[in-house]
Amino acid sequence: MNAFVRHHSSSIRFAYSCFDRMVCNAYIQPFLYVPSLCRFLIHSRQVAPIKPASLRKISADYHEQLGEQIRQLGAAIVEPPARVRREEWLESFYQELGTRDGIAVVLRCRERARVAVSYPSRGHEVELAWRYVNLYYVYLQDAQCGRLFLRLCPYFPFNNQVWLNGHEWLARQLQREGIGFVKRDNAFVDCAAPERLQELADSFRSEHIDAALEPWFARLVPFFTAEERAQGYRHRLFMAQMEYCHNLIFHKHVVLERLFARLLDVNRSIGHPEKLAIVFGRPNLRLDTRTGQTVVKITQLKTSVLRTGFQNTFLKQYVKDRVLLRTETTCQQLRDLSVRKDLKNLPRLRQVLATSNERYLEVQQDVLASWIDRGQLEQLREPTVSINGRRTPGLRLDDPRLLALLQALTCFTYLVGKASFRTKDLLGDVQRALNNPDYKLSQLRYDLAKLRGKGLVVRLAGTQRYQLTPEGYRIAVLYTKLYQRLYAPLTAAILNPVPGDNQIPSHRRARLDRLYVGVDQALHRLSQHVGLAS
């Protein structure tokens, strides 16, 4: 557990880390090299010389085969509408598919892709070049990986891409084990077994992705025979863009919103060179001024995102669904992290990205060392229920009886020697502090029970004596001093000021009065800084 999580653990219901969005390039590895590509076409398909017409025929046949496959699977090929959020538009197709596995819809788009091109003017020399071609986006629901989509290029050598989400895979595993959960978009906001959730996330391997996608590629890219696939002419996955997220789910959204507001305000310091060096694990960091930065961005969904970048790696922190604080590392070029792109290196990448998230939280010591409401004051005001079910009212820290009791408890008599007291010994001091001789022993026992309920006073075993805990002493001193020496005089100056006081020059005022004026001015500046002053 890092320092950030430990510091706010009382406000956090549970936490988990997992892969989020993943983009993989799907290549037939021998075809990454033009000589191997040509040998296959010449020797396995008897295409010699490799003319443009031969490549067009391969593509035309594939268009026809793919269309027939999609019709057999009961899906439609449609053109996507312009100026819509594609995820929202696709939802109706997934709703129609329901809980069944299969293809929801196929979109046809014209985009750039790297394809084989033959140049007759150079003796039908073949090169891999970028061209605008018609591609297919196959949106489907898989039994293992949930919702995902494939970007299929119907032009030789059939370089494809895969988009999938670690949360979708996790949801399928939780369902299989009968573990209850609540998932919103790509986040779990509730789970009956958080420990098991993390165990499953840590078990995610490349084998799970390969097992899910191999049947789809075999069906949707029918160009290769089973024998050719066995020889290695099959798609292999290489990581292109990977996201790994650390998620903290809070009990109350108010606490989370206050915390994130402080993060946005204070953690501009993450942009300092020494902080970036820690986050990205580069002790001898040489900053690239184009990419090394920390900024606050607003997304299309009006979400504030704290974003720190270096080269092709970005760390983002934002609030999701009002209850979840997500810290997420996104890498678009794995060589920056010294990780190979082959999907088999997924465990190594998990370790690197998880460490980045941990470091990002660790460097936020600015917030850990600052004053921020984490709910402890509210807990003191709430009733206490003992083990046997007895309910004791909470502490009202402006209650005169409680303040008198706290004042009495800090008397020197009850702090020296054995530092303990009996209730009847305390009665006279509380009566004098209250200026009320009618204050009764039963009332004192009632007020003392409130402090015991909060662990500020404890009873010594086997005796009728009590003792003030170290935390209780600090709270007692804090609130009696605040009330008597700050709250009361400052309230008087605010609600009923003496008109002539403002006309007295500062150098003629008593030192204590000057300090009170300084506190009042500091409070005014503080209220402006946190947005309370108009």
C-alpha cells in the first residue's frame, strides 16, 4: 500500500488495479518483410510475377468472402454516421445482441492502411506502402473477453488491429465465479469480493487474449488454410497502446471531490523536473520540452483530468462516476519503457505500468502533508454504538458542558503521577469551569461516556479510575484553546466590532490585538484562495 492510499484509507471502500483499454496490432509475422511476403505468393499461391491485378483479385475475393461470413453470422455491414460519439451510437446494436456472443455490427470506413503495392514500372517490385482503402470494423461480444472490436484490412498482407478492455475480461470471470459486482462503463464501483477481483486482474495473460481471438481471425480471415496457419501464417499480436489503471473507490463522493480539488490545485508541482524524474523512473532525466509537462485538461464529457506526460507515455488522474479516483498510465510506444511489443510481455508491462501509477501517487506528498478534511471531525460528531449495542451521542464541540469537561481534564492534577482520575474528583473542576454549581455527577458521567465512546478517555482495568489518552489530551487542548482564545474573540470582532478600533494605528495596538488582526486577515486571504470570498 503506497503512502497516498494509506493516508486516505479510512475514506476508501476498496481498490484494484488492472489493464484498461488495450490496442494491439495483429500481423502475420513473416509478412513484415517483403522478401518473405513475395516468396509466399510465388510458391504457395503461384502468383508470378506479382502484378497489381493479382493483388486486386486477392482483395476482391476477400471482400466477397468476408461479406458472406458476416451475413452467415447474422450481422449487417453499415456506414457509420458523421458527427456522433461512436460508442453511444453502437450501444443499440449491442442491446439488440443482448447476452448472446457474436457480432453486433460491422462498420465500413475508408482509412489509411499499410498494404502490398506492386510497381510495374520497376519490374513489378513489391513494397509495403500506406494507402487509403476500405476497412471493416467488426464489433463483437466474446465469451472470454466481452466487448471488443477488430479493424480488418481486406488488402494483402491483411494487417489488422484489435481493441479490447481488461474490465470486460474481468467482468466475464466474475460472472463465471458467481461474484456480484456493479460495473459502470469501464470501471467496477462495487464488488462482493475485492480481493478475488485483484487476483483475477493479476492473472490476466496473453494466453487469454490469444485463445479468444484466434477463432475469430480464423473465421474472418479465411484466406489461409489450416495447414498454412500451422506453418506460422497466422496473426500474432503486438502491443501498440496499453493502459493500466489504479482505482480507488471512495465511501462518499463529497470526500473524493474535495480531495481531487486539492490534487488539481496543489499538484501543479508534479511538473517540476525532479518530480517527473521520480514518476518516470529516470534519475538522470533530460526533459523533452515538447512532451515533459503536467497540465489540467477538460474532456468532451466535461471531466477535469490531471495529465502528466513524457515522450509517448502519459499518466492521468481523474474522478469517474463521482466515487472512483483513477490513476492511469498510457503508453503509446513501449520502447520508451524498455518493454518489447510482443503480447507475451504483458506481465512485464503490468509491472512497469503499475510501478508508474504507484510512483505518481507517492510524489503527491504535497497533499499528504497538507491540511485536508478526511472525515474525522464528522466521525466525532456521530453517535457511538458499543459492542453490546449501547448508543452514546456524538461530541458537539461547541457544547459548553463538553468544553468545560475538556478544560478540567487538562488540569495539571490529572496529568502527573499516575495521570488518572475518578469521576467525583473531576466534578468540582467542571462546575467551576461551567460556573454552574448545579451541574450533577450523573451529567458528568453522561458527558464522560461520550469521550470514552470516541476513545479519548479510557477506563483503567480493575479500577474506578479513568485516564486521558494522548489523542484525547491533544484534542482537549486544541478545542479549549480554539474556543476560548480564537473562536470567542474573533466572533466578537466580526459580529460586534468596536467602531473606533479600526482608527487606532497598528503600532499603537497591543501585540495580542495585532496578532488577532493578522489572523482575521489571513482567514480572509484563505477564503479567497479556496473560493469562498466573492
